[in-house]
Amino acid sequence: MKRRNYLKLVGTIGLMSPLKKALPFSFEKEESITDIYLFSKHLQWLDYENMSKVAKEIGFDGLDLTVRRKGHVLPENVERDLPKAVAAMQKAGLKAEMMTTTITNIQDPATEKILKTASSLGIKNYRMGWLKYKDNEPIATQIEAFKPQLKELEQMNEYYKICGDYQNHAGTSVGAAVWDIWLLIKDLNPKWLGCQYDIRHAMVEGLNSWEVGLKLLQPHIQSLDLKDFTYIQKESGWTVKNTPIGEGAVDFKKYFQLLQKLNIKVPISVHAEYDLGGANHGARKLTIPAEKVIASLKQDLNRLRAFSKFP
């Protein structure tokens, strides 16, 4: 985004009083159980300085920075660009302690370069990439085969003092069932390789059983990511549609109460996967006005703060 356009956007943010009246939650920051970060994918249309200013203006505590192909920081440029991104976030008053990667093993030459650079800058957690099951091999056999790979990664994480978090994700890859994550990481040190628990994906795959999976993974959860969804019926059958926070099937009030009961106090990354004019997909150009994207992200944040506030 060019500077003149950004200045116009910032002016728009400062003049959002009509939107304040229209939204059901206050724009004032409420105390919550932990720091809330914004997944930087949704600000892919801004550079480091401007994404940081916008995230701070919205009210987030930090940014969960994309360090991957088509991300804010490309893996091949991590040594040059990650320090710039972190500096911009810190200058804006944001925490720079989370990032999202595609790391799954130490054999990839980019892995050590990313971890070494991130650790030196104070980043504490990174979301890992996903492992894939093969159709022609027993699942149990494949899980056992993945364990040495993750053990090696745990050891590299310990060396660089950074934690890798494996996210549960709906679908057919490793982690959709949640229990397979536990089988993979139960013998690893959660300080160096744990789980990023995603309530949306857990509920898609286990509408009523997600509580069991959360309790199982509790000792290993190092970060959370939050989004919402609902079920819709099409001619082809039932499917899932992403929604703004608080408008779908996720019972956030119950979820936060359980997080408090289980003493899970880890950083939260907010994801907005519903239609946001391309921002939901990490687009470089938006098809809707930027102020609408910002208002939606602000609404998600304020709803989460309301859900996570306890007397």
C-alpha cells in the first residue's frame, strides 16, 4: 500500500464513530486471559510498517507473522527480512513472539535458518507445517515413522530455544483426529515441541467430543488459534462455512471457561477465514474497502475479549 493511501486509511480508522455505534461490542480494550495476536495473513495487503500500525490501532497485542511461501517473510529472505518485520512490530508497540511456518523437519535447508533467525529476535513460538498421510500404508505405521522426524525437530528447537506448535486441522491430514497429535508428541518435551489447538477445526471433526481432545492435549498446548464456523446444506450435501467470531457453532463462552479451568494460558492467534474481500486468503489486493476489513477484525477482537473476560 502506498504511503498516501495508508495515511488515508489511518484517517479512516480514526473516524470510525459510526461503526462504533453499529457494532455490538465496545472498541475499548478489555482484560483477557492472555495476549491476543492477529494472524498477519489477513494484512498481507500491507507492508511491515503499515500492517503493524493497523494491528496496533485495532487493538491486538501482537502479530502472528507469516514466514512461509507467499507470506510476509519469504523463507529464502528470512535473514534479511525477518529483522525488519520484527522491528516494525516492536516500533508500533506490538509483541513479536509468534510466527507461522511450514516447517516439519530439519532436513529442509530453510528450517535451521528460520529458527536461528527467529530465536535471535525473541520469537518464542512457531506454528509448524502439516504432515500428510499416505493412502496405501497403515495409519499406525505412519505415525510411528513420523516420530523420529519430530524428535529431531524437538532437539533443534531446544538448541535454539524456540517452541514448534503442531496445529490440529480439519480434513484427512495428520492432526484432524486430534488423538494422532497426542500419539506423536506425548513423549516429547512440550517446552520445545507442542500443539497449537484450534477449536474451530476440533469442532468440525468432533462437534461434541472436542472437550476430550482438549483435555488430552492440555499438557502440550503452547498456543491457540481461534476462528468460527457453521454448517450449511447444499445440493451436494452438508458442508462448513466460516463465519465471524460469535456467529457460528463455536461456544466461545464455554471454551474460555474450560481454558480457565484447565489453566491453559498461552498466546492466542485470531484467524478471520470468512469472506473479507481476499484478506481472508492472504490476498495482496482487496476487493472490498480496507476499512471494512479493519472493522471486521476489530469486531472479532472485541467479541473475543468479551468472551474471555471473567469476573
